[in-house]
Amino acid sequence: MIPMRLIVFVGLLAGLLAACRTEEQRLYERARELTQRFILIDGHIDVPYRLRQFPEDITRRTELGDFDYERARAGGLDAPFFSIYLPAELQDTPGASKALADSLIDMVETLARQAPTKFMLARSPEDVRRAHREGRIALLMGMENGSGLEGDLRNVAYFYDRGIRYITLTHARVNQICDSSYDTTRVWNGLSRFGEQVVDEMNRLGMLIDVSHVSDSAFYDVLRRTKAPVIASHSSARHFTPGWERNMSDEMIRALAANGGVIMINFGSSFLRSEYQAIGDSLRRQLRAELEAQGIDPDSPEGRRWMALQRKRHPIGTVADVADHIDHVVQLVGVDHVGLGSDFDGVFALPEGLQDVSMYPNLVAELLRRGYSEEDIEKILGGNLLRVWEAVEAVAAELQTP
């Protein structure tokens, strides 16, 4: 016979667990409602280059990748900056970077043209707001690596006219504009003379300057040169990855805030904590070894496809890790200088609960648990980036006034 005291205890525990589940469900539903109500901008998603490698119909749910229309709608994503990614090795072949940029821009234009009820090309904050009102996803474009300019200042205006609204000044290697955080070779010790001209021209046109990937010295050179706020489209806080220059130090985050800019937090596991970098490297080696044991080249189409599927099965980190980075920036400089730049489709590993564009509500729910207000969340989701973009346009209007 079961003691009555135990029956009562089990009943109370079951009731408590049910109440907790109900409260968590309410919190998630509130988070989901906020992502649908507020404009959600993601500063960096590598869809075009992914589709170049693995063509899929992103107007419906896809097997591969982190983005498609159905999942974006579920997650409340309104305006992704699609990355026009230009691998650093193309810099060795004159004309190759610009040619790839044009082909990827053509791809984005085709996506919007073929699905006009779902997507629209956007070139301004007002376009983003209009798409949100109309229930369409605004496709924005940022060029990841200024190598696409091919050393010709006229190409800044050329790509602006093609719809590019930010340029990440460099990527994995030093280029004609500036040094890279990933490259130990420091040619310019900051910005080159051409890089200074690029910053001036981007200010004049009203194009956002993206300081993700640049070296620390290049970052400070940009801030000294620019007349407009800048962004870090997909970076996180170096506080959690000491010594890793790709993330931003506390001093840099303070300087970015003083400039009026915004850091958009990268969800990639390697950006979140130093220990995750080693875990991710080990996992990648393990998976490549498994492929090779089967006689499959990891760099073949079959191998890359298998790796793309496996990465989803091995999350590294948690939603709380991403929220920790947001907390850190807010504690340093306030809520007006932080946004989201997931790097979906561009990183190997992602945290559990933030593995694709349907999952932004999980992050918003975590922010609600931590006491963020709806006004705070609106700023983080997209309001801060829109403010910076409008400030950049205002500076351009002044510079273009005779």
C-alpha cells in the first residue's frame, strides 16, 4: 500500500511540473507573438552561396540549410541580409570576385522575381517596413569581402546601384582595402589609402560600412575616418573568446557605441565560447574521417551534402550562450547598440535551439526570462539596425547636398 503522504507529494509535484510547462508555453507564445509583430532583421545569412553549392527551392521547406521561406515565416524573420560572399582565394584572379558578386546578386533578384508574393528586393528602411506591412520577406544584400570592388572606386556606386547596402571590408585575408582579423600578414596596419577612399565613398552613397572580419587596427582606422555610424554585421563579444580577434573586444564595443553603431551577434558556436571552437574542430575532423572511411571525398558534392546534414545533428552550445553575448553588450553600452547577425548557412555548428530561422522565438523567450522589455526586444530584433541605417542615409544626404 502506497502511503498517503507519498501520493500527496507526487500529486503536488505533478501539478508543479504542469504549471511550469504551462508558464514556459505562455512565455514561448509571447516570444513568438513578438517576433511576428516586430520587424526582425538578421544582419548576415549566407543563402546565395549555399544555393550555388546546393540548389534548392527556398520558397518551400528545404532539406538542407538554415533558411527557407516556411521556416523564416515561422520564426518571424522579416528582412535577412543575404550575404554576397566572395571567397578570399578569388582575389588572386583579377575580375573573379566581381564576376561572382554579380552572379550571386542575379540569383537574389531571380528569387524575388519568381516569388513576388513571398519575397521583395529591399534597398531602404522604408522598403523593409513596407514588406513587413505586406507580409513579404524583404531581401537585403550585403557584400562579404570588399574584394568585389577589384580596386576600382567606381565599383562602390556600381554595387550600390545593384542593391548592395553594406560591404564587409575584407574577409579571411588582407585585401586592397584593409587587413583581416583572420590573417597574420598585416600589409596596411589598418586601412589602405584605397580603403580610406572606399569609406568616404560609402559615406557619400549611404552604404553601411561593416567592420566584421577586419583587424583591430583597421576597425579603429574606420572609426577615425567615417562620418556615419558603422555596423558589425555578424560578430560577437571577445569577452567570451579571449584572444580571438574575429570577435570584438570590450574597448571596440564601447568605441562602436560612441560612433552610434551596432554589433549584431553571431550565433555560430565558435563565436560563443572558446571551448566550443575546439569541440567544433574535433567534430569536423571526426565527420571527415567517417566519410573518408566510406571512400567518399569530404569535398565532393556527396561529401558536402552529408556534412550539411550531419551538422544539424550535432549542436554545440545553447540559446543562453547567445543571450549572454547580448547581455554583455547591453551591460557595456546599453540596449541601443546590439542586434542579431546569425551567420546562418555560413557556419559549421550552431547552438541547440537556434539552428535555423524558425527558432528566433527561443532567443526572444530567453531574453524575456532575463527581464528584457518589449521595447528592448523591438530594438534588438531590428529597431537598432534601422536607426543606424537611417543615420547613414542622413549623412549621405548632407554629403550630397551642394
